[in-house]
Amino acid sequence: MSSRETKTDVILVGAGIMSATLGTILKELKPEWNIKLFEKLDKAGEESSNEWNNAGTGHAALCELNYTSQKADGTVDITKAINVNEQFQVSMQFWAYLVENNLIDNPQDFIKRLPHMSMVRGEDNVKFLKKRFETMIQNPLFEGMEFTEDKEKLKEWIPLMMEDRPADDMIAATKIDTGTDVNFGALTRTLIKHLEAKGVEVHYNHSVSDVKRNKEGNWEVKVFDEQACKMQYLNTNFIFLGAGGGSLELLQKTGIPEGKHIGGFPISGLFLVCNKDEIAEKHNAKVYGKAAVGAPPMSVPHLDTRYIDNKKSLLFGPFAGFSPKFLKTGSNMDLIASVKPHNLTTLLAAGVKEMALTKYLIQQLMLSKEARIEELRDFIPNAKAEDWDIVVAGQRVQVIKDTEAGGKGTLQFGTEVITAADGSVAALLGASPGASTAVQVMLDVITRCFPNEVKEWEPKIKEMIPSYGQKLMNNPELLKEVHASTAEALRLNNPELPEEVHASAAETVQSK
């Protein structure tokens, strides 16, 4: 280590939900470690983790139809839904632990109970939804799910969506009351505030410009202090790249073989947000539909009740868009700069294979506001353009890599963790269900990057996550205990909300 370098045990890049989660877990497991976090913006949770940049769904696969697929024989495969649900249960247990140990004061600042629903139209889609329900209800993870085609029952569940709907419209829905709305921005800020109280150095307005091996085999990290206009040099044994779309560039700079042949394709998004309190008050659920042909899974249409800044709001979307930026605050050169000799053929292969996605994005870019309102009318038949404003959502970078199953240039949907063979580097890439599964993803990072310590840490991990190492679907009694204890700790048993919550988000939207 050179004299100009500062030594630290762990460096976290990006003040989003992933770094906040990993830092919190590591501080519980190894309180004496020196951890530094660097964020290029002036506050935490401003990119993908920000509450206006994601759907706020506690992704437990209760309503997301893209997590369940119909096979050629007509059966419905719920394998992915089971995996996502199991992972969300891990997050819930960890959050409950933080509340019970006074590391989080008020869980209702970031999580609230909200029904999760799936809604489809048309004979074939109704048949699919019924088969999906019949398959899922047999699994204890999805206990309590209901299905109906009855119009009167649907008027009780989704009154706003049933207003002025044609009598001959074939429609069906499933509903489960144990869903949640999660403000990941608020959760991120809470966790990072806790980390600062635990002695973690959090540096805002600091950009990581380079990561490279030094002679000793550790990592030299160059960090630019944008306010002081000076470069800092740090030496660390472990670095986590949790900078959203910015992680790919830093992963490439590490030069590790595992980062080769990986590219990224940026997809931006828009939401419609209702500016009328009386309309928002008529809806109280997250209702997911089916994605259009060629649409990426993150573009599944949904009509969501949200609680942001203690205000009830109603959002519809997302509508996909395109920007070459890898972050909302990124550069228009991000996409071009990510193309390297080692991933060029991977990216070209994806371009050929994903023509349907390209066509879909072009169509989405050309949509007028009225065209977007027309899509909203599949959910709210009498929707009026003047009652809705447009909000720009977060920027996502879908991972493209070569796989055995998909071949060269396969577009990956979901969250990807890339780690160096020696465990000294981990990078988080990808998109949904991301934030909802952050705890499980970070436990996977810890297992892969700290294999020699995991056995020693296991008792503490089990204290934080009682189901650690077990599948809840195979242990119904433990599942019931987990559901009961997390609901109690996170104060989800009383869905009543204070009066001040019941206001639209239009004022907040305009201020952003």
C-alpha cells in the first residue's frame, strides 16, 4: 500500500437500497470493520431506490403475472414466483429484526399493508389466471389468495376499475390481502442514517472513478471529491459496486474475468399519476395486468395505490422509454462507453435476437399522452387525461450476457450479482425484483465473498433471519410463525392509516 492511500476494510459504492442493506448486515456481523460508503449525489436513495423511481411493490410474486408462465401442456409454472416469495420473506424477517432491536423506529414510515391483485381480460387470459390461481393456492406461500369472475365481487374489490365498464367485458381477478406497499427510498435513508450512527463514513458528492488491483492483490479505489475538487486514494480488501446502472462501468474497470462478455441495455420509464383526491380514494390495491407482446417484464402494466411522503397517491404504468443514460443523472455517452471489445459480439447478438423489444420500445416512445390514457382505460374505463400527470421514473439497465441456456447475447430479466473468483469484488446489476429481494441478494454476496467467515456468522444470521437455510414452503409451521412475527414487528396487523395520509401526490410530484 502506498503512503497516499487510506486503508479500509469495506468500500460500498452507491447509497441505494443494496449498499444500505449490505452495510447494515455487515455491521451486525462484524461491528469492528471499517466501512466507507461513497455516493456521487448529495443524498441517499436518489436513483433506482427513490420512491418515485420504482413501483413500490413489495415483490412477493402475489400479483406479478410475469413470474408465472404457462407451459405447452397448459400447466402453469410457479417456480419463479416461489423463489421470489421466499426471498421477500427473508427481507421481511430482516426488517422485523431491525425494528425489534430499535435500529428502525417506525416501520410504517416505509411499509404498509396493501392488497395485491392480478387482473386480466378476455377468455384465454381468464382461463390462464384461473389455472394460475388453482396452482398457487396449493402452495402455503400463497395461502389466502382469492379468485373471482363475479362482477359484483369485482365491484367490491376494485370499484374504480369497474365504473362504466362494458357489461360484456370478460374480466377476472385474484386478490390476496397480505401484500405490501414499500417506500424503498424511505427505507434506504433510514438504513444509511443508522449506518452513520454506527460509525460508517458516508461521503456524498464523491464519485468513484477507478478500481484496480495493486501489487499486494488488494484494490486501489480512486474517489473524486466533487466539492473539494480533489482525488482520494483508498486501499480495501473488499468493494461492493451497488451503483445501479453505474455498476457496469466500474465492474469493467476492475478487469476481473467475470466481468467480461457482459453488457447493459438501458430502459427508462414513465408513470401516470392521478391529481384528483376523489379518484385516488376509490382505489386501494396494487393491480397488475399482463405485459404487451415484446415488453420487458419491468413494463407489466399496473394500477397502484402508493404511500409517499405520508400521502396517498395513485399511479399507473410504467411506460417504457429509451435513453442512452445508465442512470437518471448519468451521461448520454453511457451506452456507447459500455461497449468494449470483449462484449461487442454479445451486444450485437442481443440486438439481432431482441427485435421484438426494439419494436416495443419504438412504439412506446411514440405514444402521446392521450395514447397512454387509452392504455389506462383498460384499467379505468372512464379515465380522463386532465386528471393525470406524467412522472419520469427510474432508469434501469437490463443485463446482456452469454449463457448456456440462451446462447450468446441473452437479455437477462432480474437481478444479477457478479463476483470475483477470490470474493474481493461484487457488483449488483439488473432490475426487478431487486429492492424487494435485497436482503437475500446481499446474503448471497456475503456467502460468495466471505466463505471463511460465514460458518462463524451463521448464528447471528439466524438471529436476524430465523428461516435462514430453510425453505418456508416446506415448513408451514415456521411460515406461519414468520408471517405472524413479521406482521407484528412491522405493524402490519392494523391497516388503518392516519387521516393526514389521505391526500393526493400531485403537489409532491410538482415539487420534484
